[in-house]
Amino acid sequence: MTEIVDKEAPPASAGGRTYNNWAQNDTLEDYSLRYAPKSFRRWTPYVVATTALGGIAYLADFAIGGSIAISNGFSSAMVAILAAAVVIFLTGIPISYYSAKYSIDMDLLTRGAGFGYLGSTLTSVIYASFTFIFFALEGSIMAQALELGLHIPLAVGYLICSLIILPLVIYGMTALSKMQVWTQPVWLVLMVAPFVSIAVQEPGKFSQFTHFAGNSPTGSSISMLGVGAGAGVALSLIAQIGEQVDYLRFMPDKTPENSKKWWGAVLSAGPGWVVLGAAKQIGGAFLAFYIAGSVGLSKANEPIQQYVHGFKTFAAPVALGLATFFVILSQIKINSTNAYSGSLSWSNFFSRLTHRHPGRVVYIFLNVGVALALMEGGVFGFLNTVLGFYSNVAIAWIGAVVADLVINKPLKLSPSYIEFKRAHLHNFNPVGFGSMLIASAVSIAAYFNAFGDYGKAYSPFIALFLAMVLSPLFAVLTRGKYYIARVDDLEEPLLGADGLPSAVTLTCTVCTTDFERPDVANCPFHSGAICSLCCSLEKDCHDSCKSGAGTGPVVLAMPTVRSTD
């Protein structure tokens, strides 16, 4: 049986830390706590983008769009969905770019974008919460399909929906890239088929949709309260960019030869996910209207009901079976991504708090287990409430990160590059961490009616505004001195002669394994180079390499060659 705890690091003089088989296997581990090295990034921009967009097959968008339209009517729902999509797209651009450029995931990006080494532990939980909340919502949708199509009780269906994901996620990007690429064409055809059929057979339904009132007290006309409430639910998806960059970190380096393909992949698979996402929400709103007379408003937001009736318009004899297959395929595609990203986030969280790393695979079971508990607790029935509350915290986090990337860096209030290694970071940076705490606290208070009905409806926008204002303000007040605790003092350059991250490898003095230069730091405690993971897990050094740090100036430029202090 494979041991699932890593052995403790030996004394500084001994070296030789070892990890269990799961943590040592790159195919399983997927560099969950590290910079993704050139040697592993062997996929083309097209494959990376297709894999990232494969996760957008989820049907929660249909449920969300249907719920927003039922609660707020047609006009308010459309404005809410489009407003949220614009915010998500714009905030996703810098996050995607920096992640693809530096080959790091959302957690490592957050560390260097104003949060500090331990400050980003809270955001790891926020992100992990996103993955298991949406795993639970997607799993609930799949269980509804199993109940309707195969007569499997919901409680049993929840368990099946959880267990079926595990084998796919264990092998990470290697398995997921193949699954997403091969299933994407089938999924796209099935998704759009009902809309094409209705457009041919009942084109008048689309004009009738504009008068859909749902349960809205203001009918189908626009209501500013309805717009705010609907946008708040849609904005809960803003953390989806984290799942996108979990794949984008495997992009090849951008070169003059691949520049157009590189940018196309980053923009389409990064912020571009929300174009398809918003279209699906509008589609879900339309299908909710289309079937409301048949199933009632209470079930009109269930994707399985939407697609059974949609497929009946052109394939009535097999509509139920086809809809069941489509829902299962969609939910496998997205929940493999949810479980994968959740395992990355939990790995980052626990490695920093416990100084142990049993391997990413262990945390797949944790993430799926929490999601299963939510499913059994009936989370789908509280869709709008759960997502409306969550969006306040998620958007405060994303807003603080984006403010650092698009305001602080251009104004030279923060370093021009992303530093993610513990050896070079302060534990907490008030610029991002403080901005997020204040913004989320105020917006949550607004959500609970501290500032009236409009304050509640627009609480996510309050969070975004405060985070983006406070981040540069705190950067000015602190003079940026909490970004870098000490400079990179290894003699080997971080960048090669081509200006790209160096592929030169150095041997970690602790685990005696070779790692590419961007993943290595100088360690005075171990008297040599140390990889970022061994540095994270070291608990005896007490950050001695950073003693007295905190008063130095901001390092504004990307370090290349450093001389020894």
C-alpha cells in the first residue's frame, strides 16, 4: 500500500528529503505547488486552450440563467447576465496573461500579486470553495438526469456522480487533455441542437421570450434591483478564471513565431470562457421560459428538464435518453475540472499550514467528499442564495489581484514580475490581503441589508470597487515594501539568452532532485539551492533567510543575474 505522508526533512546538514510515490510522480502531481517547467509544457496552444475550454461544458450556466430569469424577468436578466460577463471578461485578461507568461497557477499568482506567502492561504480556501460548490451544483444536475432517465434515487445518484470523476482526475492534465479534446465536438453539437430546432419549427418563441416575467414583481420590464441581484448571482462565476489558468499555466513560452496562436489561446481559453458562459446563461433563461408551461417554474431551471423538452422538438422517441447522455457528458467534463482545480488549491493550502505534502491525489478525495456532503444536503435548492453570498468574497479577491496587475505594476507600485517562492516573500502583504478583507467585509455587510435594498443587490460591485481602490492606496502607503522580502541571489540567471525563463536545471540540496531555474532559490539554512516545494515544507528554518527584511525598496524589474549578498 502506498504511504500517503511525506517523510520529515532531515537536519540541515543531511539533505535527502524524500516524497511518497504519489507526490514524486509528475503525471499524477502535475506540479501542483510549483512553476510548470518547460520540459513538462509539451502541449500546443491549441491543445491547452481546448482542454481549458472543455471544462466550460458545465450546465450550471443553464440553471443560473434560468433562475435569474425566473426571479427577475426577461429584461433584468439579460442586463444582469451581460453586465456580469463584461466584468468577468475584463478581469480575466490580466490574470490569464500573467499566469500563462509565468507558468503558475492562481494560488502562486495571488501570492506575488499583493497577498504574500501566507496571505494567499485564505484565497486558497476561497478558490477551493468555488470548486466544491460548483462540483456539488453540477453533480446535483447530473443526479437529476440519472433520476429522470435511469430512475436512480437522488441520494445514490450523488454518490455515483462523485465516484465516476475520481479516475479521470487522478492523472491530471495528461488524461484530461485527451478527454476534453475528443468529447468537445459531440458536446457542442448536442448543446446547440435544441435551439436550432426551435428556431426552425417555432421561431416565434424567441420574440415571446422577451415578455417572460417569471416570478418578478415588475414583470418582464427592467428593474435596477433585479439587475443587481441577477448580476450578483452571475458574478459568483468570476472565480472560474482560476480553473482556466490551472490549464493555461501549461502554455508554451510565447515567441515571435507562435505569438498570434499564443495570444489567441490565452484570450479565448482565459477570459473568453465567459462569452460561451453568458450565451449558455441566456440559453438557460430561454429554455426555462420555453418549458415553464409544461413543468412549472419550480423545475424550469433544471437543465435535464430543459434538454428533454428541447430534444423532443426533433428527436422525441429518444429525447430522454439523449438528454440524459448529454447531461452526464457535460457534468463529467466540468466536474473533472472542478475536482482537479480543487486538488491544486487544497495542496497549496495544507502545504503551507502543515509543512507536509502527501501529494495532490489525496486532496482530490477531500474536495470530492466535501462536494458530496453539499449535494446530500440539497445545495441545488439554495442556488441563488449560495451563489449570491459567495460572489461577494470571490470578487473581492479577484478585484485585489487584478488591481495589482493592471494598476500597481504599470505605476511601478509593485514589482514588474510575479514572485511566488516562500524564500523571497513576506508572509503577509497588506496591499492585496488587506484590500480583500476590507472589501469582502463591507460587501457582505451590504449583502445582509446594512445599506438597504440597493446595497444588497449591488454588493458584489461594492466589493470590486473597494478592492481596486484600496490596493493601489495601500501600495502607496506601504511604499511597496511588503512585496519582496529579499532579492533572488543565485548567480544563475532566471532568464535565458532568448529572454524567456531559463531551462537550466539546478539540484535541490534537500531532495537532491533537479529543477528548472525559476523554481529554485538560494537557501542559507541548507547552504545551497532549494526547490520551491522543499522550501515551503521546511519548518525548522523559521524564515531565517528573511531576518530583518521588510524595510527595503521595491524590486521593480524582473531579476536576471544576481550576485551573492
